[in-house]
Amino acid sequence: MTEATDYDVIVVGGGPVGTTTALKLAKRGMKVALFEKREAATLDHRASTFHPPTLEMLDELGLTEPLLSKGILARSYQFRDAKLGKIVDLDFSVLDNDTRYPYRLQVEQSRLTAAALEALAVEPNVTAVLDAEVKDVRETSAGFEVDVASGKQGAVTASSRYLIAADGSKSLVREHYEIEFAGHTYPERYLVITTSLPLHDILDDLAVVNYVADPENWHVLLRNPSGWRVLLPSDPALTVEEQTDPAYVLSQLRRVVPVVDGYPVVHVTVYEVHRKVAATFRKGNVFLIGDAAHVNNPLGGMGMNSGIHDGLMLADVLPKVDSGESPDSDLDLWAENRRAIAKTYVGEETEGNWNALRDNSDERRAAKRAEWEALGRDEVARHKFLMTASMLTSVR
């Protein structure tokens, strides 16, 4: 059976970016449909860092407190050396006068998705459908039609005046409109191991978030509610099956912790890392947000956060333009600004982190250590650095 329903906005993709965008648009008075091809929001071992401006934006939607109740506060983070140990501990308290949330929050992104879906379920302006995959998009005289294959409702056709793509790096909407997604892929894959090992009891003076530099053995250690997450570069010559083999996983975990008893692994995944940005974030009344618009190196935890910023900032502008309160050019300005942030702020910051951790020049590594150590002594420099690292600079 095919049925037609009219909405102001259709959001394709129900991850943290799509759900929060749909919720804010609905609270701004727009009638929204959200379609997500997964059946449920499951525990997701992907993005797990929430930066201060993201917590500020989510607070308006009533979503920050649920995250705080489930997460771990990182009131500082460390740069470390794989051989020398801690280099500097950067205390977020220098941001006390800049934000209500002077810390990073470590909690799995699925916690946000679940909380947002709960809020959407009681929001009268939203129809949110899971297990509903968008198969095709068409333009009409009034806007758009999308064909949806829904496990619960069968075939559904929905129509809207605006279309928002929050459907990930392989976005059907972006590809349908042939919007270029240019960039590059990093040479190594990333192996991410979530372990039940209490690394904070095993390694000396560990923070909640730790970036560990070494030309061959660089890695990242993040403490989350589900355990410690260890991110390491992995040999791209190996197959995914070889890289996720228990023996190989334990051999890589021993790069961080010399003695590993049993198989204390909660979850393991391997993924390629890209730095790509869409040629435009707006094409008429089609808007790209999150991974549909940009993907980047995860070092720094900026990808999901910048995607949420994309959507929630769009949800500030779109209702005003739709009502005639603001000019259409404000949407162009949103698209230009968010693309510039993705390209010259998020992309460069995260790639800079990657280069610093893996640098194989003894001279440059010594200079970087001295630079990090100086941040610990100079409060003014530390404030400037953390304003950027926390993404506060990107939204002000």
C-alpha cells in the first residue's frame, strides 16, 4: 500500500545528528518526518565525546542532563608519550567563564540517540519511523517526495517542502543530487578496542582522555561508561577478519598494556578514516548535515559534535526563513559558514592531531613536547588552546 503524507521537513537519517535536528525543528513549530533504516538505537561504539558547545545546544532540548547522568566527566585531558608517560594535563577550569560545561563528557553517542528518540515520541509535530529506509527521492512542484520501505508500514511515500540529509557518509540524498564529496583516505585503518581492563589502575596518572604520541605506537585512550576505548593504527595490508582475530587484537592491546589476562575485550571494530567535505551543504531546499556533509579524522572528537552543530544551527535558521521572518540568503550563509568550519577548522584541527601524535622526526617531536609542556605553565595560552580544542571558537 502506498500513502502520501505532507510535512514541512523530511529528515533522512536517525542518528544523533538527525534526531536532534528533527527535535529542534519540531519545537520551532515545523511538522517533521524522520526516517531511520535501523530498527532501534543500540549501544554504539563510535563517537563518544561531547564538547562544551554541544552540551549547551542540547540543553535547550532537554537532552544534556540525561547524558550527564550516564557519562563520565573529563575535567582535563592529557598529551602523553608512549615511552615517557604524561607530558601535560590540560585542565578545563580555564574555561569556567566561557561555558556552563567546562569539560568533555564521555558517553556513547547511542545514549543521545535514545534520549532524542524518547523526546521525539512525545513531540506532536514529529513522525519518527525506525526500520524505514529511504529508497528514492523526487522533486515535485511543491517540494519533494521520498519513497520509504518500512518494515512496519510497508511502502510509504512522504512529501515535504524541505529535505535534510543526515544519512551518513554514503548519503543517498547527496549521491542523488550528485554533490561532489571530495577529499582523501588516510593510509592506515583504525583498530578500536573497548576493554574491561581498568587502565586507570594499571597505567600511572591516567586522565579520562589521553592522546599518546609515538612514531610507531601512537594511540588514544578514552574512558567511557562501557569501558576503556583504545584506538590504534592498524596495518591496512591485513584483512578486516585478520585485524579482528582475537590473537591479533590481544597483540595490539599489549602495545598499550604489557600484561593482558584472558580476553578482556568488550567490542572491537576496524574502520577506514577519511577527510572529505561536500562541495555544497545546500542545493535549493536540500540540506546536508553531519557525515552526509563532512567526514574527518576522529582524533579530537569533533566529527559528531560538528554534525550536531550543523543541524541545530540549521534548525535556528530554517523556521525563520520559512515564516518570512528572515531572508532566504540566511540559509546560504548557514551553508557557507558550516562548510568553512568543516574544511578549515574541524578538518585541520583533527589532521593536526594525527600528524602530531605520529611524527617520526625527533626534532619535531621534541619541539611539540615543549609546546605541550608550555601549555601547562601558561594559563593564557592554555585558555586559547582549549577554546579551540573544545570547539567553543567554532561557534562564536
